[in-house]
Amino acid sequence: MARNRHQPPTPRRTERDRARRAYGQNFLIDPGAVARVVRAARPGPGDLLVEVGAGKGVLTEALAPRCRELISYEVDRHLIPGLRERLARYPRVRVVHQDFLTAAPPSEPFALVGNVPYARTAEIVAWALRAAPQLTSATLLTQAEYARKRTGDYGRWSLLTVRSWPEVEWRLRGRVARAAFRPVPTVDGGILRLTRRPRPLLTDPAARSAYADLVELGFTGLGGSLHASLRRICPARALDRAFRAAGLRREVVVAYVTPEQWLVLAQELTEVVARRGSAVSKELMVRVKSRVDSSNL
């Protein structure tokens, strides 16, 4: 169909436009929002920082004077010359042209900071959790919904948060309006702060194992309630006692159980789970296989 002669021509996408879309780039431009991310990160003069996606260097420049060394990763080659020029007066900043997810973590303690592409948030968080024990904290500007979901701000808790809670604290440190970015995204951002605990909340190997088994079974179980799921491996009397200690109703759904309540359940049920080790392992294998089979339908 011929185009109407009065219709303006469709603008052609440049290589730069295609790169911005491919990398999910929404650059932080608001000085107030930058300051809030820096405050949440709490960098110290002796710290090594690693930045995910330096972009145009606005956050990088704010972090540079506040740490001992800053390694900034940027995958978009179009941004590298401008970044290096902007940051040339900061000798402690090293700009690395590389996909952050392919980078190895430093061999010394470090903190992670970044305005992350929303589409790659889960991968970046997984990288951070794998970086133990060197990672001390991660302060990430993510999609607001992701940050709220992972920190229990909706009143519900996710498997990833609960599973890692004994080693990592998850907190929401504020919201950033979408107008603080260019291009303007369709949703607001959230400042997600992960802090690795100097000492895990569970130090006993048996307690750690019981906690992991209970959480996995609770989130993959059936029956409509957490009690029904855990009843598959725990005697009713012991389970009822544990629920009372944690302040939980029998009909509670797993998503509404806080990490602190999970810790109480694990403490109360460690001996039960340890005694029923083979039965627990078998049940977990059945449930995980069921979950995998369902995902392949």
C-alpha cells in the first residue's frame, strides 16, 4: 500500500537506537536519584566497587571519589569512548568493555552497584549470589516490582529470597520515578539492597540442611497450604508444635510465611528432618521432578 503523501516518513532506526533496545538501556539522569543510590550503597574509602553497566557514567562519576577502586563494566561499545573521556580524571576507575555476566568476581571483598537492565535483573542477581564469599553487598536499581517482590514489600515472599535469607539480607531502599531515566521506561525503579551477613543466621550444618529441605519442599509442594506440604515429611504433632512456635496458622499459604518464621520452623524441625533424611530426599526428588515435568508441558 502506498503511503499517504501527507504522512511523515517513519524515522529510521540507527545502529545506536538498535543497541539501546538490545541492551535495555534506560540511563539515570536525575541527580537526586543518583545520590539516593549512592547513599544506599554506602561506599567507603577503602572499598572495592564493581559497577554493572556504567552507561554514560553518571552513577560512576558519583561513586568514584567515594571508594578505593572502581571497576565499571559496559557492554555497549558505542559508550566506551565517552565513558573513558568522562572518567579520565579518576585514576582509580577502570572502565572494562565486557558483558558483566561473563566477568569473574574479584578475589578480594567487593561491593556491587548498578542501574541494571530490567530484562537482565534475574541473571545479575544470580551472579551476585554466586559471588560468595567475596561479595559484601549489592545495591541494584531494578524494576520497582522486582525489588518489592524480592523484599516482601507486597506481604509475600519468594523462594529465592527465603532460600538465601540465612546468608543474605534483602531490603528495599526506595523507589525511583520513571521520569528519572532517559529514555523514560514504562515503570518506576526500585533500589534493591542485598547484604551478605558477616555470620550466617544458621551455622549448624544440620540446621542449614533442614532449612534448605523445608523451604524447597514448601515452595514446590501441594495441598494448598504450607502445612499440607510439610506434612508429607513431618509428623503432625511435631509440625503443629513448630507452627505454633512460628505463629503460623495451619492453612497459611507458603508465600505469606516470612523468612523469620521459616527460621523458627527449621529450628523446631531440624531433628525430625534429620531422622527422616532418606524420606525427605525421596520426597524432594519427586516434587522437583514433578515441577520440571510440569514446566515442560
